[in-house]
Amino acid sequence: MAPMLGITFRLAETHLLYGVFLLLVYGLGHCSVIIAAGTSAELVQQYLNWNEKSRGSIILKKICGVLVLLGGIYLLFTAR
């Protein structure tokens, strides 16, 4: 946050409205992540409540396994 404030205050010396606009946009972006995390807490809790026998978790584990294998194969072929 400190680098953004430094840049904004430096710009505000010559371009006040542009500096204020940058600070406003940064604040909105920073707060939107916090709001998104707070509003999706129930969805995350539902995901955490899956048990090991749940069909969704089995499918997710298989997809992740395939992605890990594909990533490993890619790294093998691109290594020099």
C-alpha cells in the first residue's frame, strides 16, 4: 500500500484530479477483494464440508491429478 500512496501523492503534486482518481480506484479494488472474500464464505464452507466419498471431491481430485500429470509431462519435454 505504501508504494501506491507514494506514487499517488507524487502525481497529486502536479495532477491533483488524476492522483485522487488513482487513489479512489486503488481503494475500490482493494476493498472489492475483501468484500468478495466475505460474501463467498458460505460457498467455501460448503466446499470444506465435502467428505471423501462425495462425488464432487472425487471428480475434483481426478481433474487435479490429470493436470499435475500434464504439467509434469510438459516440464519433461521442455527441459533443456
